[in-house]
Amino acid sequence: MLEKRKSQRIPLQINLQICDLYKQDASGIHHLDAPIELTDISEQGIGFISECILPLQYHFHACLSLDSKKEFLIALKINRCSVKDRDHYYYGCEFIALDDTVRDIIKQYISSKSTS
């Protein structure tokens, strides 16, 4: 199957928590306890699985840790959702205003994982 994404995705297995989910107009859902399991990462964004139904086009902050080196606070926008099974959903998110330093670290991480 031909890959349509802008950049290569690397599989991950990291657990993250979403705290506040908000829309650009500042409306939001606060104190949301929505555990997510990251499935992949690329230079453009992440994919994850969650038990929660999350609204498209909403944003959230997450703490990203690659290989336990450093943690980075990142902002993401939910772009797509599909049903995995009766209790789980796949989500695709794009990074929002990602710092160049963090983007370079993600590129290096992807490169190191794709060559191993």
C-alpha cells in the first residue's frame, strides 16, 4: 500500500495522559482523565489509541519522552479518528508550533529507530 503521509512513522509503545482538551476558541474539557497509548510518531505528529471518544479539531498538551532522555511538552491537534474495536479508537494528531529543537530530536529518534 502506498504511504500517503508526509513523513515516515515509527511505531511506539508509550503511555501518556491528556489533561485539558481545548478548541482554538478556548472552549474546552478540563480535568479529563483520558489515558492514551501512543502507537507511532513522525516529524508531523503522532498516532494513538484511546478508550475515550475525543472530538476532532480539538487540541491538547502532552509530555513526550523519547528513550527516557528528556521530556518535552508538546501541543497536538486531533485530525482524525477511526474505530479500532468496541472499546477503543485510533486517533491521528499533528504537532502544533513544535519548537525546532524538539523537531530535530524527533527526526534523530526516527532516524535511529528506522536504521536499527
